[in-house]
Amino acid sequence: EAKLPCLMLAAQLEGSRVLTIEGLSPVQDLHPIQTAFVEQGAIQCGFCTPGMVLSAVDLLRRNPEPSRDEIRVGLSGNLCRCTGYQKIVDAVEVAARKMQEKK
């Protein structure tokens, strides 16, 4: 289950698995969500991107076929000042579809 790192002490993570944006995929291969963010133009300044991508990973792990409203709720803990969220929601929707096609 994804947690907000700004609300956790390092000691609370003992014995937990910690996933960061750097550990999401090998350097040469982007995760499907990362690819969708690039293809859909969902990245601008990049400040919110790690949180958005990791929230999307958690959302699609729990709900592989979310509605647009469910995507918005799943990303609601992240703020973006650049995109207006439309392209971010589009990217998660595209990634969900591509990930389902690979199954």
C-alpha cells in the first residue's frame, strides 16, 4: 500500500519495502505508466511526476481498470501546478489499457 513519505518517519519503515521512482524500472526500460506520461505530454516541470507516477502504480495495482473519476481520486494526494491534470489522467488511462492488453 502506498504511503506519503512526508508523513512517515524512517524508523516506521523498518522491515517495509520502499519503492521510489528510480526503482520502478530498469534504466533502459520505462514502466508503462512512465511511457504513457511521456507519450501523453503529462510531464511539464517534473516536480509532481514521481508522486503522480507512483500513485498511479499503486492505483493500477489495486484497480487495473479504473474509471476517470477513480483515477482522479487515486491521484488526489498529489498537486500539479502545470498541467491542469487532464493529460495526467489521460496518461493513467492509457497506461491502464496498455497494461491490460499485455496480460
